[in-house]
Amino acid sequence: MTVQTQTAQDIKKYAQLTNEPEWFTKMRYEAHQEVADLALPNFQKIKYHSWPINVTRKLSIGDHELNNEELATIQANVVQVGSKIIQHELPAEFKEKGVIICDWQTALQQHPELIKKYFMTEATKPTENRLNAEHVAHLTSGLLIYVPKNVVLKQPLTSYFFQDARVPQDYVHHLLLIADSGSELSYLENTGTIGSKASPANIIEEVIAEPDSHIKFASVDRLGENTTAYLNRRGYLKRNARIDWSMGMMNDCNIVGDFDSELVGEGSHAEVKVVAISTGDQVQGIDTRVTNYGKHSLGNILQHGVILARSSLIFNGIGHIVHGARGAEAQQESRVLMLSTKARGDANPILLIDDNDVVAGHAASVGRVDEQKMYYLMSRGLDKKTAERLVIRGFLGPVLSALPSKEVRQILADMIERKLVNGQQDE
Amino acid sequence: MSTLEVKNLHVKAKEEKKEILTGVNLKMSTGEIHAIMGPNGTGKSTLSESIMGNPNYEILEGDILINGQSIVGLPVDQRARAGLFLAMQYPAEIPGITNAEFIRAAINSRRSEDDQMSIPEFLQKLDRTLKTLDMTEEMSERYLNEGFSGGEKKRNEILQLMMIEPKFAILDEIDSGLDIDALKVVSRGVNEMRGPEFGSLIITHYQRLLNYIKPDVVHVMMGGKIVKSGDADLAVKLEDEGYAGLRDELGLDVKLVDEE
């Protein structure tokens, strides 16, 4: 007789209810068994270990009714609330070219070969840390996106993922995005929260770039105030593949963002752009890493953030060039602008260089709003808050203007304005 | 008609002890152009910054009034909306916001929510003003002062002045670093503003600017206060005799900075 933990029983019940394939349930059990022995991941200067970030509740089926008028107005190809896809309208081009987009349960049933091959096998592993193991054991929601070989998609794909916090439940969400060889995709993701029950969100997103593929990945994250989030985005880049990340961290909650690009293939290239705004009492810890394994691989990090009120923002920028990555390059710039004396900001550059024939550089700063600029703007009649927002816009400008899509630039600019106006009310 | 009045103003810089303004008295009305001349280091810029409300200066005594209402307790943005404008010696560079966006925001900050200047109306006015100042449309689409040459910045200050249409404009050494052509253009702009609803306080070292913008009153500042006022001829006389001549004539005990 085996003694089963409560979680193991929950997994069993959930697997039965959802008719989950046995091989995946087995992965859950294995991950769950490791949880107790694994440590939380460590990120320099990000102190989150005391947060209620672990997922412990029973796996939710997520069949809550939806009656939200706001949702009806969302313009997106895929809208997912909890585990449930409530909108799914793809451009004709996607169907014609054989693109696969489906929720997690469907993916397990219909595309086991893709899940078996890619799910936490390359970009990250179930046992990499405790939060990853919890993720696999408790995963209830997700999306699979697969772009076949040499398919070049002209239309962008837009998704909205909503954490359902109208009832207390854990949000454990997975994105598996695979761009097969020679394919191209532009993807815009939005995350948000419905409801206000305190809950952890454990989100892992794997972006697999097969040889010669090119992915433009943009995200606007707006998780709610009472959420505690682990957001792990991993890019895995093979030969001559490229990922352009454009991430807007506009959350209202405490969050650890772990944004890593594994430059495995020769000539692979990752551009990582992050804009973050922290307000109120929140803490946003962002750990952005590029690791160059491949020869002549290139990883650039550019992150600018603003902190208001009593909030914190930590930017770690890690450029790691491993031995043998000849001709690789890793550059980074992290800057934080403080608008309040009670806010705390950190821009922490870390370069780990294990090869000689490489190029690497970093720039980092934490500073206050330039009083001369404020005086000048206000001397023309603009009130202090408007003047502040203009200075902030100027500060974030270098990141925004470097984003590859005009549409994303506009969306982010609007979100920044909104988050700042809200944040300033709490000054 | 509006009035701007400075009464017995004593000012020091925040970080320092020494009084820079030692009792300035000045009264002007819209419809008038006043010039303030004076040697280096005599407090001319401090006066203009103090009137505008630069937080780096501290008022020790005295008052500044618009239409009889004291403004010394108001922050800079409220003074601006009350009708003051300062064309600065060293305008800040602000990336991320275009000149045109900024000017429109500044204009609308003076108007109520339901009376905002429309974009077509704004563009029309902007076009006209750019032409007056020999500026290209491209200048209005560039980020605010970013990468502007010294002369371009001065011109841009006058562009803002003409677009915002304040009651009182203080021009702080708007002529410094300008060649004669640019000086004429800037003067043309200021002269176009002349009228019963506009007054200007022009701060300058040299009489040259006053050949192009004819002042109604000329004040001479030395040692932190106004020591003599007169009509436009006073500026000409100063040009001939120098500040040292006037100082000795008035029997003042003031050391001129540039004096050996």
C-alpha cells in the first residue's frame, strides 16, 4: 500500500475528470514527488521567498461561468479565462497553413507528439526548481501554438490570458509556442486577472525557435493586485533562429519575472526589451538573462523601468557566455527612474564570461527625475503629474522606439499612460 | 490690462548664504516692454528665475504680484498659468515628446477640459508661427530641444512664447549666442507679440538687441538692485559709457565681476 499525499489524490481526481492521458499524469506525479526536495529559484536582490507564491490548492477544473461584458469587447484571436478558451477566431491564413492553436487538454489529446517532444524538455525542466515542479504537478490551463516548417505568417496572433480570481484558486498556466524551421510568427500576448481573491499565479511560457525561425513575442502583463506571481518566460533558440521579446510589465501585484533566452544554436539572436512600471506597494523583480552557447550568437537586453509611491523594481541583467561560444556577443542596459523617495530601485548587471573571443558590455543606472526638466516643463503651465509623465515617457522612449511593431508600441504606450495615471493617484 | 509688480525683493540661492537680490522694485503693465541691463553677476537671471518660481532660489523678503495678487506662494506651473512665461537661457532637452505635442499640452493646460484647442486650429497657428520665425515644420516634430543648437533652442523658446501667448514674457538673455540674422528673427517674433495684452521684460547685456526690440523703459541693475531707470536712450548712453561710468556717476560701491 502506498501512502498518498493530498496533492497526489487531487492529481488523480483531476486526471480522471479531464480524461488526461496517462503519460502526462505520470509526469505530474514525478514532478510532485520532487517538490519537497527542490528549492525556490534564487535571483540576486529579489527577495520573494516569504511571498505566498507556492501553488498548493487542489487542481481546479475551471468551469466557472462567464458573464463579463468587458470580455466581449476584447479584440483578440484567442481569449482564455482560466483553462477555458472563450474566443477562438484565427485568421484564414492560419488554418490554410496548418497552424495548430489549442487549449492544453486538447493539446494533450490531439498533439501528444508535440507535447512529449517540447514540453519542459529543452527550454526549461520540471525539476529545475520548486516552482517549476509545482507547475507541472498543478498545471490546469495552457495553450499550444505550433507553426509548421517554413510557414511565414503575415497576420499577427493575439491572445488574452485571464487568471480567474473570482474564486480562490491557483492559476497555473503554460504556453508552449513552437516555431518550426524557417517559420515566422508575430505574437502579442496579454495577461490579466478577473476578480480579486488572493491567489498565486504560476505561469511558464516556453518559446521554441527551431533553426532559421523568427518569432516576435510581445506581451503586456497586467496581473491583479492580489495575485502573487511567478512568470517564467524561456526562449530556446536553435541555429540562426531569432526571438524579439518586447515585454511590458504593467502588473499591480508582487511578481518575479524570469526572462531567459538560451542561445543554443550558432548565429542565434535574441533581443530582449522590457518596460516596467511599479506602483503602490508592489514589488516587481525581473531577472533577464541571455546565455550564449552557440558560436556567433547574439543576445541584447534593454530594460527601463519606473517606480512610484512605495514600490520596488529590481532589474537583474545577466549576460552569460559559455566556453566555446566563440564570436558571441552579449550586451545589456538596465535603467530605473525613481519618482518617489520611498520607492526602491535596483539595476544589477551581471556578466559571466567563459570564453575569450567574445564581445560583452553593460550599462546600468538608478536615478531620480531631473529637476531641471521638471522645472522647464512646468514653467510652460503643465502640472507636476503631467510633467512627470512626460519625463517618464522620454525615459522609456529608447525601449519603446526600439520595439519592432508600431502596433505594440502604441498598445504599450497606452498601458504605460494608464498605469502611471493610476499609480500617481497613490503618490 | 494686467500688471506685474516686484516689491523690495531679496533673494538668495538655496544652497548658498549670500543675498543676490538686495531689494528689487519694478512695476510694469501689459502693453509695455521693459529692458533690464546690467553687468555680469548682478542678479539679472536670479530676478527672472525668482519671478518664474525656480525652486533653486529662496525669497527672503519682498513680494511678486500679478494684478495685485501675490504669487510667491505658487509653484512654477501655477505662475505659468497665471500668465507668466520665461524664455530660458538654457532650456532643458526632453526626449520622447515632440515639440508640437508639448506646445499643444502647454496651451491646453491653460484651458478648461471642454475648451481644448483643436488639432486643426493648433496646426494652423503653429504653421503661421513657424514661418514668422523661419523655422521648418520638421523642427516641430523633433523631440523637445533634443539635439538643438544654441540658436535653435532660442528660436524654439520664442516659438513657445508666441504659441502660448502669455501676459508677461521674461526673456533671459535671449540674444546670447545668436548671430545677427537669428537676432532679427527672434526680435521679429517678439515685436509681433506687442500689443495691449502683452508685456515683456527683456534681460540683456548688450544694447544691440534693443535696436530691434525698442523698449519703453530701461532699467539698470547693479549689486542686486535696480539703480537707474529711464527711456530707450539710457541703453544707448550705457553702450557709450559702460557700466563703470554709470556706477561712478551714481557714486555706487559695487564691484563689477569683470573688472580687474
